Amino acid sequence: MFKNHNSTRFSTEPSFSAPNGSQGNITNRGFTLKIVNLLSLIVVTILMTSTALPVNASPAAQTSSPLTVTPSSDAQVTEATPTKNYGSTTYLQVDGDSGARVESYILFDVSGLSGPVSSAKLRVYDRGNGSTDGPELYGTDTAWTETDLTWNNRPDRTTALLGDLGNVGADVWVEYDVTSYVTGDGTYSFVLAADGNDGLTFSSRQDAQPPQLEVTTATGQLPAATPTTPPTAAPITPPTTAPTAGPSALAAAASVVLVGAGDISSCGNNNDEATAKLLDGISGTVFTTGDNAYTSGTITEFKNCYGPTWGRHKARTKPVPGNHEYRTSGAAGYFQYFGSIGSYYAYNLGDWRIYALNSEIDASATSAQVKWLKADLAAKPKRCVLAYWHRPRWSSGKHGNNSKVQILWETLYNAGAELVLNGHDHSYERFKLMNKNGQSVTTGMREIVVGTGGAGLYSFGTVLSTSQVRNSSTYGVLKLTLSSTGYSWKFIPVAGKSFTDSGSTSCR
């Protein structure tokens, strides 16, 4: 019998000839058909596989050659001669010696970028003998000029830490990655500030090797491949009812962060820089509970002491004044520094209503402040309410209880508020839930004193029965995570310290 011509099985049997010779011809035709069928199967398999492979629908963007921009302005400023301008020098010094700090400012005007920024680097040339601890880099306000810049009028820092150099060799270029800050055409200002006292000197724009801002952009994308229509897959039937998120998922989706402290900055120590570094790593809104700049809250103290530390978070800060601000008539330095901000005010943060109040002015039942507070609580009711001001109603610290702010406390308690934050006593103290008279209750309002921003710490006096947690030896900040149904708190200590405190409570 002859083999079936349509067989696709490859035979290794030897061929033989029929007496009339027809066997060999039929076998050759069968072999040919086998090869054709096999090749067809391979081609189909390749086509099916290729349609299943992922298509490069989003190819990597091409990048342009770097655009190198030189400064339009640069200058150093010196604490030792705070009113002198150094805009014409050929060098930019940075030093951290106490009482004689030197900082250098560099401003670039960037224009003509061809696409979104993919990389940005600030490069400066060391023209001296290097340093064992190179400077930190921050972004600053751009409202300054090379010919007018001095220590006293230097701009505020507006970013968290952008970079920090370690060892710097002599006569070398060093660079900082500033991609997070330089996002497109615009004006960008930087300050180089020492975090040690081993100073160094960079070339200014008037020197042979001026600073450079090197910006690379993504210029476009390669054409996307046209996908072949893939084989039709069997339909997947989705569930009739989508799963419902639990309360914890809903709370997490609505959570926001409020972080801060009070009793903060003095040019006489670096504790405020230690707490400011904590803020550098925490996103969210910053609060202060007063006594922001010692000793009298002058505009000079705000610029020279608060500005270089907590001031770099000024754009996201919601402050209140303390008694030291009012050592300057009308707290003029505070209001000048923070700009258009009220003596007391309110704002929404997530699902919370937040009140920034003033314990240094009239807070009696008939005062304008209390009338406004009651009206706002009635007009903008929120399930969760928080308030902060300087002097605490309840305290086991040096200054103790302050009855002057009883009406503020009572008004908030009656409105169902959750939490009050204060400073004034330079320590950390968390209280139990209390009623309007300061007595412990199952459902009430909590107070936390967090005067740990940088000023010298105080020891405790007579401890109140409602005091739950206390510490008078650790600088740090209080981080609050506010959800739609409650709040959690965590005290974060400065580097090298271990004290902490944390917990959570539901809104009333």
C-alpha cells in the first residue's frame, strides 16, 4: 500500500521502487507536501507568537544635548559685615564659623528648553584648597539682585535640602543634582550654605570658570510600532458587585499631614537647624506654636535666625505668634516676615477645620477673636477640628496653666473639637482627653504642648493628674496624620535622640 499523501508525519523509512516505478514518484510528492505543511505550521506559529508579544507603544524618549546656562547674578554674603554687598567679587565663599557665616547665592535665567526636563545639574568650580565637608544646597526666593544683596536682606530658602557635599578636592568641578527643582523655563535661585566650619571658595561668574546649570531635556518619542491585531481572547466576566473598601481604606485615602513645633529659632544655637532637618524629610503643612524667632521677633531675627532654618519651609508654613514676637511692637517683625497673614485665621486641611489662634491678644468672651471663632465654627461645621496657639491652657511645665485662654479652650470643647496644640513651655507634654474644665473624660479634647523647636528646654514642675507623657530633654517635631475619622500623632526626635511618643484617637 502507498502512504497517504496528506500525512504530515515525517518518515525516516527507506524508499523502494514498485515494479512499475510509481512508488518512488509518489513518495517524493508526499515528502514535498510534508515539508510544505511543516513550513506552513512554523509560519502560523511565528505569526501567532508575534501578536502575543508586547508592542513597544511607549518607546523611550530621546534626550537633547545638555543646555549649559551661566548665572545672570551671583554674590556672597557675610554675617560679620551684614550690610555689605560683595556682588563684584570673582569668588564665592562658603563658611560656617559661628558669628562669621558666609553664604553664596547664584541665580540662573533658563529659557529655550525644547521639552520636559530629564536632568538638571548645578556645577561649581573649587578654586581653593577644597574642604572636608562641602556645603549644602537649597533653592531660594528669586527676588534679589547682585548689586544689592547683603546678609541682612538675603532671600529666604524655599526648598528642602537639594544636596550636600562631603569631601571636596582642590581645583575641581563639583555638581549637585537639582532635577527636582529645575522643571522648565524660568528663573532659579540657589544658596550654598556651610554645615561645618571647613570653608571653601568657588569661582563666581566674574571668574574664568563660572558656575553652570546643565539642563537636559526629553525632545520627543520614537514613532510607536503599529500592533497587529492579537488573537481574540475569551471574555472575562467581571464580578457583579465591586468589593467595598473598609473604613481603614477610606481613612487612608483622605489622610493629610500637619507637622511642627513651637519655641524655635535663635542665632545663638543650632537646635533649630536640627529640627528643620526633620521637616526636610516630612511632606505636608507646617505649623508653629509661637516664639518663632528669639529674642524679640524682629525682622532681622526672622531673616537671620529663623530664615535659614525653618524659613526654608516658609511657603508651606501656617504660623502663630508668641509672646517673644510681641516684644517688637505689634509683632511687626512677625507680620512683615510672613506677609499677608491674619492675627488669627482658619483653614481647611483634608477633612479637618484648623484654627490658628492668638493667645497674645484679647481672648475674652467678648473679644473679636472669640466672636469670630464661634461664628466660624457654626458656619463651617466639620466633624474633625484642631486648633493651636502659643500659651497652653494646661501645663506641668515652667509656666504652668494659663486661665487667660480658658474661653478659647471652652469654645472649642463645646463645638466638639478634637485637639489643641501649644508651645510656651519648652518641653513635650501630652494630656488625656479632657472636658472644658480640664478633667479627664472618656470622650473629650486633648492638648499637646510641643515647645521643642530649638529654644532652650525647660524642666517640669508639679505634674498635673491629666498629664500622660512628658519629656524635657529632647528637641523634635510633632507629626500629625489627619484622616476623615480621626488622627494619629508621633513625636519625632532630632538625630541622636531616642524619645518618641505615638498613638491615635477617633474624632468625636
